[in-house]
Amino acid sequence: MRYKLVLTSIAILTAFLLPTQVAKLTADGIPRDNVAPAKPVATLQAVATTIPTITPVPTAKPASTPKIAPQTAPSGTCADWVRAAGIGDVASALDLIRRESGCRVNAYNPSGAYGIPQALPGSKMASAGADWRTNPITQLRWMNSYVLGRYGSWANALGHSYSKGWY
């Protein structure tokens, strides 16, 4: 609506005011006061019908982020999930998990890390089960395999996290 109002105002100024000012100039471009003003070249209605209508273009969506499934976790606490996933060192696991994701199944980091283990990319957890997006036990099983394979123990992974800020 504002665009149309601005364009209408410009059209009116161009059609009605500009010709009267131009008419006061002689061929050499020097203003003369004794020159009769020119008649407007267009009527307001003619000007209004020639104004193009500007339709706002919808803004582009930001870079797509993965669709995060709603959290549909099994009942219980994070410690219950850790035990159900078969993790032996519950204390170290819970400490590391809280540092990484707060034990949120759908935790997402702009880097692409996802889930309780903050796996990057999150789709790596598909190796532990098709329900990796929503099942904390599936995520923790994957995390357990990763931690033991890379660090040898949960305590070592936790120590690395404290010293480096990541695991």
C-alpha cells in the first residue's frame, strides 16, 4: 500500500508540477518569469491508471534446518535411559551427557550436531536404530559405542571434554 502511495505522489508531481517549472525555461535553459505556465500533460485519473501495482514478494526462507521430531522419549529419567542403553559408568556418562545436550533427545546445534550425544551429523546414529531421531536409548547406545571406541572409557571421554571443551 505504501508503494502505491509513493508512486502516486511521484506521478502527480511529475505530471502537474514539473511541466509548469519546465515551461518557465527558454530554449537556452535560462529561467524566465514571463513565460506562461504549461498545462498539465495528464489528468490525475490517467496518471493513476498508469502506475504499476507492486506486489510484495515473500521473503526467502532461511537456510533449511533439519526438521526436529518432537521429543517422544520413553518414560524415566536420563539415568534410567543410560542404564537401559547398557552404559556401565553411569556417573561419568551423565556428567558428559549433561555437558553436551542436557539429556535432550532433540538437542540441535547450528553446526548440525543432534541429539543427546550431539552426533555430527546426527544421521550417524541411524546405525544404532531407525528411531535415532526420537529415542534416547537408541542415541545413548550409539554414544556408548562411540565413546568406548574413541576414548576407551566414559571417564576418559569426560576428561577430554573438560580439558578441550568437546568430546
